[in-house]
Amino acid sequence: MRINIIIPVRALHDGKRRLAPALSGIERRALTGWFFTRTVAVARAVLPAADIILVSAAPDLLAYGQAAGLRTVREAEPGDLNAALCLGADAARRNGADATLSLSCDLPFLERNDLEAMMATARPGTVTIAPDRSGTGTNAMLVAPVGAIPFLYGQNSFAAHGGAARAGGLPLTILRRRGFACDIDLPGDLDSIGFARNGRHMVAAE
């Protein structure tokens, strides 16, 4: 089964706005840049670059992806995550993919074995969801075939995606792993998973 990973990403200066009470603009940009390059590196450890689809409106990030050999898709109007993922799914179909793995770009502990564990669940006509720590959000989702259920990211997306799978009669696997569960959205998340300032950089404690 050919799987394509879809990575949607905002412009670095526009990311993680909810962290503004805790981090300066320079720090947020550094953090989102670190997330982005790390996520791409982990994805490239498990799939050929041509099977990784980067969706963004940011010219610099698209240029980075092109230089790395990724498939890139430019958003006409940034800000709608589900629309961005639909663009990625369309690109995956054109690329001959049998399944897509949509992946959040703010997972500091993500490792290749997390992606390998999710890809190992892939079967035709199935859905695998990796929830966040709260059990309400979706931080990664594998769907086979491409487009078998809609992207329903947003509030309570874990329940929404699970409901869509059940409504479509698709077997559903829930994959709970630290690499997928620990994301950074709010200032409290920085302390809860051991992030610390190191000059203008952010360092994740293992």
C-alpha cells in the first residue's frame, strides 16, 4: 500500500499565536521553524521525499520543501486546515497514493517509530486516529483509501473523525503514543512537557 504523508504548515511568523503570552514573536518563529524542519526530517526517515506532501501558503517553506524533494502544494487562502488537507489529498491521488497520513506539525517528541506504527495499521477501507493528550483532538490520521472520510479538524475532531469512520462502516483503530499525543498549543503545554528556553531557541526535554 502506498501511503503519502500530508504536512500542512502556516507561515512561521503566523504560527502558534496562542503562545504569545509566554513567548516573544522571535521565540514563536524559532519554535515553529524547529517544529517544521523536525517534522519533515522524521517523515523523510520513513517515506521517500516524493511521497511527502507539504501544503502551505508560505513561499519560504514551499521552497524548503522543493529543495528537499517533497511534493509541494500552495494554498490560495491560508488559514483553513481542512481545506489545506483536501488540497494535500488531491495531490496524493495524483501521486498514486492508496492512503494518506495527515500529520500535525507541532509534535516535539515525534519519532520515526511513531509513524511506522501508524503506517503498519494501514488496510484498505480503514481509519487510524492518533489523539492528543486530552483525547479531544486529532494529531495524526491515516485514511485508506484517500478521501474515505472527510477531514474534520477543529474542536472535538477526535470524536468527529471517529464518528465519520463509524458512519462509513470503516474499521477504526485508535493509536495512543507519546510522539503523537504531546503537542504545543497553549502556554501551559510548554511546561507540561518540559520545554525550556535556551536563548532564542526552544529545547524539548526527553
